[in-house]
Amino acid sequence: LSIGSLVGEGTSGKVSQLLGAIDGGRYVVKQVPLKRAEAGECMVLADLVHEVRLHRLCSAGCSSIVRYIFAHASEDSLVVTMEACDLVLWDALTPPGGAWNLPAAAAYTGELQPDLVGLHTRLLHLSLQLCQAVRHCHALRVLHRDLNPWNVFLARCPGQLPS
């Protein structure tokens, strides 16, 4: 794998761009350090494998869930490849000033009219996608225990430019 620049860091690992995908897709690689029985704060492989299996199960049947591609374990880390997203829900809705970010929210719903009716429509569309994803997971008897505006990732609709 040819790994590019760091795009984010979470509680369990670092996420970087995956470069040179021959299918033209946009992907990221999450690298999670593994814990040995006597080691410190890294995650245990068995827990990570379970999480990866749940991600694969849930993303296979719902377009509103970040698509799992593949995973690989080495001696010291687990590498999970998934589709790339552009930003988290919180950033789409609240720019640094704290007001609603109409152009950013529009880019994720495919709508371009930044008026009050358009805002309502975009928020309903985002809410509907989030509810569909949660319902899909629950139908598979999977509970996401860390659902929050910083852990909901958005991908731009095709043809939308960054705002």
C-alpha cells in the first residue's frame, strides 16, 4: 500500500490517504496499534477484528455507511481500508464562527439553494440518511456506542466542489 498524508487521528488510531488506487476510488487507511497482553493503551486484536467484522457487515448493505474495503493485521498494527469521506457532520453544520454553514451542508445533499427552505431540506436529508444508517445497523443487531457529530462522516455528492 502506498500511504499518503495524515487526514485525521482518532482515539484508536491514525487515518491517512491511500494513494494510487487503480480503480479511481478515494480511500483512506486507518492504522491502529495493537496491544500485547502486557502492553499499555493500544487495542487488543480480538476486539479490533470484531469491530472490523461489524463494519464489513453493516457497510455492505447500506449506502449511508462508510464502505469497508479490507483489513490486514501485522505484528504491531491493524490496517483498515475504507472509502474516503470529506468531513464530519459537526464541521458541515458549524464553521469556526458557530453559525450554520449553508454552502458546506449543501455540498453533501446535492442541493445548491442556500435559503431557509433549502437549509431545512438539507438538514432533513442528512437526518434521514443518519436514521437509515442507524436503523440498518439495529436491524443487524449492531449498536454503535459512539454516535456523535464528530463521528458521523460525510462524503460529497458527485459533482459538488468544496466550499
